[in-house]
Amino acid sequence: MGGRRLRFVADKSFFHDAFRTDYPRQPDAVWLWAYIMARKAVDRHHRILVTSTSILTKLQQEFRDKFPEIPPQVILAIQSLTERISMPTEADVSLELVPLYISKILRDAGTVPVIVSSVKFGKWVEREKRAGVRWGLEGFQVGMSDNRALEKLWFIPSNTHQASLVLQSLDPVYKEVVQVIGRPQSVDGRAHS
């Protein structure tokens, strides 16, 4: 990584996987959220999770209206532990493209953006092509192939299990945080290596 900073860009699905109560919580998303909380105690000056004010506004509304059993303190914790980036209007950047927009800002500033999401990899590639054409990015055109789009990725789409592997490799405080919260558990209850 050559000294470049790593940042996780959260889409709405990450927060849903960690907090929603109408389906089983995703263990890796819960672990990653615990990691982010514990990491704040170890490194008070560096937030590794980023999202947009528009996603947080949408989450706050959904949690209040659709999932009232989720305590309001959850939104306060998310706001406290997540760097928020203001976005253009939703007419300019739709909610599903917001993580790509943030990732482009981060990448242009020399940061490695990793999108944490339960949205499948192929769907992120489709969104990237749509965003690249809409935003007039060099080399993007209607009908471009997935392979061509993959060559131009400015972000790393990942699920929360993959994010834990990235942290293990690249976060200098990983061992210290894992001593407090433990390693992520797989679905069958065994710790990931």
C-alpha cells in the first residue's frame, strides 16, 4: 500500500446487516462493527469507516419508522464512529451510487477505498459502469464490457468477511483490537484464520 491509508466505505446494507432485527444479523457485519468501536479506543484520531450524510439520514428514518426496536443510540454511535461526507443532491448521485462517489473522492486523494456491503460484486461492477458513464469518467462508455470495467475499478468491493481479512493484513492495530474483541466467527462458529 506504500503508506496510503485504507478506508472502509459503508453502504446502507452494511448497517442493515449489523443492526436490523427482522432477519438474522450477519456475524461478520456485527464483528466488523465491534472492530470499528474497539478500534476507536485504540486509535482515537483515525476513523476507518466512511459514509455519506444521505445514507445516514436514510438509515435514521428507516430505523425510526420500520425498526423502532433498534435504540436511537445506535444512530448516535454510527454518527460518532463514522466519518460523514456530504453529497450532491440525490438527483446528481443516487443512493446506490453514493459509495462509488465517496470511493472516487478517497481514491483521488490517495486513499484505498474498500466498500463494505452485502451487495454482490457483479452488481458493483454494473453500478461502476453506470456511474462512470454518467459522471463522464475517462474510458467509460455505454455498453462497455465487465472486463474493461474491472480494469478501471477505483474501489474494492467486498463483503464484511473479506474486510476482516483486509484489516488483518493492513491495519497496524489489528492484533491489539482482536485481543479485545476476538477474531471474526464464521457462520458455523469457528474463528476465521
